[in-house]
Amino acid sequence: MEKPEREPGFGLRNGRGHRGDDLRRLNTAAVMKHVFNHPALSRSEIASQLGLSAASVTNITSALLEAGLLRAMPSLTGAQGRPRVPLEIGKSALVMGIHLGPRTSGVVLMGLDGLEQASVLVPHAGMGPAESIELVVAAARALVDTHAQERPLLGTGIATGGIVDRHAAVIIENPGAGWRNVHVMDLLRGRLPGPVILDNNARAAAQSELLYGHGQQSNDFVLMVITADIGSVMVDDGRIRAGFSQTAGQIAHLRVSNRPVPCPCGKTGCLAVMGSDDAVTVEARRQGLGQVQHIEHVLALALAGDEVAIGVLEQRNRYVGRAASQLIDIHDPELLVVAGTPAETPAVFASLVAEVARTAHAGAGAAGRVVLSSDHIFSLSLFAASTMVDAILADPLGSVAPEGLLTT
């Protein structure tokens, strides 16, 4: 049988193996995803609900249990005295998530259940990509040494802002960091738990939302990520749309204000210079909060009741609301999900929703579709890790290196 081929930055890719091998791979993925979405089912229930034979499900679940990807829960006694063994996602396996930020990167170890096990922040303001990634790799290795112990590491998901070519594992442009044409795999090859996936922040956030958040109830939504970097992504019938050239969702240069604030793109009033975290910091200083150095300072002041800080955040949310209105008018999604620092300040989120009601064609009907990200605590690193979880669900045994197998 032909071995699976590895694509740079894309985890595992199916080789052109025998038809039976492909069917087993698809059935294994189906069982894994079914347990992920419906924990505590027995083998017989899984077989019945998926339309697979009991023997096939027994063989598949045995392999997944051996790999540590599934876990047997305490058995229950059936109506006729037969033991019923419910299954759930394994608790031992970990994935790594890395958010490459413009000034600070985050590294996390996460379980397949989406819960953080350990994390670290890595400052690298003013450094180039090679030097920054060197620091991130050192921090990642230290995190593994300290916290992973004997637990299997199934791979690494990396996310960053701007335009990312996932297939080639290249950061085409990250405006916040000032990085262009960074060949990430050349800097990382063999240095992190593999396989490794590179994607952009918005697509990673949407993947996390699909696995752990609103995606459990709706597979038709647009997600906005509003941080130092700005982006959006459309999820259609559960599929994340990257676009023909993988640049879909670039909303940073939507015009949201008539104020003559110049943008590097040559226009004025763009969302990038009116609604980003950096824009919030600049505006806070302009309004007299000279002590503010970054967005966390503004958030802390707002939490303490500072009226200027609250006003600055409300104004930012109105700019974001105008961009959200345009996305709703164009795509007509079931939900418009907002992730990022607006999700960290729910007390002023009403200003964003009110702006959508005022500016969207559908008015209050559109505003009723705007929701905060329901993911676990907002973390771009956790979002990055979710891309690896998705790869594992799609090809469970193909994503686990033989040396990474553990028996639960």
C-alpha cells in the first residue's frame, strides 16, 4: 500500500492507495467524528446510527482506543444484563497550537476536547520572522518538556494574521508584523511535533467555532476576528471558504468612517485604522489617556469604569458593526460571529449590535444574528490548535505517528 504523502504545512494527504484502504479511512473518520459530536455512545449505537456493521465499528474503535484517540467510559448494564461501554474522545492525547502575533506569540498544549493544558506567551516586538520563530520554537520545546510528559503529541497548528498560503505553508503578508513571503516550513522543519499546519487567524477561529462553539448548532455563519489583525471567513454548510487564491475574508480595508485617518493602503477611514486593537490604543491616547500603551490597558480602564476608555471601545464597536452590516448584506449568513477583543468586552458589545441594526439592510433582523464567539476563553493559540484537531478527525490514524501511540 502506498504510504500517505506529507504536504508542507498541510498535515497528511491521502495517497492513491487501494479502494479498501480509502473506505477504511473514511469509516474511521466517520466513527471518530461521531464520537466527538455525540459522546457516550456504545459501539452498537454508533454502528446503528452510521449504518456500519458491528464488526467494522468494533475493529475501528479498537484501533482508536489503542491510539489513545478514544477512551472507554465506565460500563453500564443494558436492559438484558449486557454491559454497555460508552466511548468518548481520549483524554491523553495533546495537540500544540501556536499563534504567531505581530509582537507577542502564544503557544498552547490543548486536549482534543478543546481545553487548554498549558500555555506560554513569547514577546518578540521588533524582531524579524526568523528570530521570532526561533524564540517561539524554544518556548514550545520547554512547554513540551515541562507539561507533556509521556502524553502523545499529535501535531501542531499554527495561525497568524494576514494572507497565508496554507498549501505552501507561506505567510504571504502579515501587515501587523511587517512580514512578507515567510516560508514557515523552512524555519520549522523537524523542530515541532508534526504534522504541522499553517493557516490564518480567521480560518483557525472559524475551525474552532465549528468544533467547539456555535458550529455545533449552525454550519452557516460568517466569523470576524478583530484584534491587532483583522479578518473574516465564511463558513458554508460546514466548509470554510478560503477563496480561489486563499485571500477571502480580507475586510481590513472596508471603509467604515468618513474621518480622514490615513491607511497604509492609500485610502482613509478603513477598518484597519479605525477598528483594530492598535487603532483603539491610538484613539485612547488622542482622547487624553496618555498612559495607555496597548489594548490591555484600555480594556482594564474600561473594566474599572473609565468613561473615556468605555467610549473609545464603544466607538470601535460601531466601526466593526458597520463592517459586519456589509458582510451580512452580502452573504446573508444564519449567524455573524464576532471573535477577538470585542468578545472580551461584552459590556459594550451592545454598541456593535445597535450599529448593525442601524446600518444593515435587514435592520433589527440582521442585528439579531450577531453573536459573540462562544468558544472557550478567547485565545488565538487555541484556535490554531483546533486546525490540528480537525485534521485528526478527518484522518485519525493517519495523523498519529507510530511512535505517538499510547494505550488508554
